[in-house]
Amino acid sequence: MERSSIAFQILERIKTALIRGDLTPGDYLPSETELTQSLGIGKSSVREAIKMLQAIGIVEVRRGHGTIIRREPGEPLVDPMAFGMILARGMTRDVLEFRQMFEPAYTLQAMANATDEDHRRIQQTIDDMATAIANGEQTSHHDVAFHRAILTATHNPMTIRVGQTLLELIEAALETSMQTDPDTALNDHRAIYDAFEAGDADGVRQAIEESAKSWETNLTYRDKA
């Protein structure tokens, strides 16, 4: 059997152990020698599997101590979910529909969990965007900062990870909107945050729905035939 296939089998075993609770965040994996002996495989396959787990942010190798399962996912060197979504991004309608479903959900989650510091951070992104527009210096980064601040306010690592991937997919479209009609984006952000700050869930949904009218116009990806 090829070494890469064996490495993937090790990954599956570790994933199953995590799901069952046999392994938990903060646990150390068995040593390389122990894994080699218990699984009856070569050290090279074990090392390849560990490198894969490192690449996707699941484990951390601590020199002199061993390999520990992270308590929270680390910043992945390779994000399979991101690549999967990027490869599918040619389907304009799919991206648009996912954003229409996901953005209201995470914004309401953030509204429930936001701290005073989160509120200050969100307001600051609006102020920064207004200043940039006034100076003719606005870019997609000003738009993304608003959405990222709301994502951060969810305090949910899974929501944040999916949301950041979505922002990467639509950043080109956000750049278009920021150059062609920045005032609309700014007004949309203000309307969303006004409802957010007031704790008005229906208002948040309505503001995002109104904002969505410009999404399809500016989304630069094309449907495949």
C-alpha cells in the first residue's frame, strides 16, 4: 500500500478517536515509535500523517515533548474547506445563495454574543470606511474589516473560520463595489449596525436583505454552463 494511503488511514483513525472522545484537545498523541508499533507501519507514514495534521492546524509539535492536539484549531497552512469553496466559486448563484443564508445567521449570533469591545471595533470599521471614502482611498479591506469584526463578535471559532473563507471568495466583488459605489456599502453597514446595536433581529435581517440587492450586481464570478 502506498505511504500516502497509509497516512490517510492514520488521519481517519485520529479523527474517529476525536469524535468518540478517546482523544480530546490537549492530549498528546502516542509517540512516533508507539504509533509505528501499534499500527504496524513505517515511521515515514507516521511522520507524513503528523505533517498533514500540522498543515490543517489540528496538532502542534512541541520539541522534546511530543505532538499535542490543539485546544482550538490553529491557523492552517492548508485549509481544505477553503480550497473546496474556492474551486466551486465559479458558480455565482451558489456563492450568492450561501452568503444570503450565512450572513444573517452569523450577524444575529454576533449580536447575541458581542462585548462592548466588539461594538467599538465594529463602529471603528464604519468610521474608518467613511474616512477612506472621503479621501478617495477606499478599498475592499475597508469593507472586509466590517464583516470580519462582526464575525469576531460571534466568539465562535467554527463560524469565524467559515466566514473568513467566504470573505476571501467575495473580496474581488467587494473591491468592485468599493470603487464603483462606496457610499452604498457604507450606508448598508450603518443600517446593519444600527439594527445590530439596538438588538433588533428583524431590523438586522431587513438591512442585510437590502444590502443584498447590490451583491449580485457586483459579484464578479460567472456561472458555469
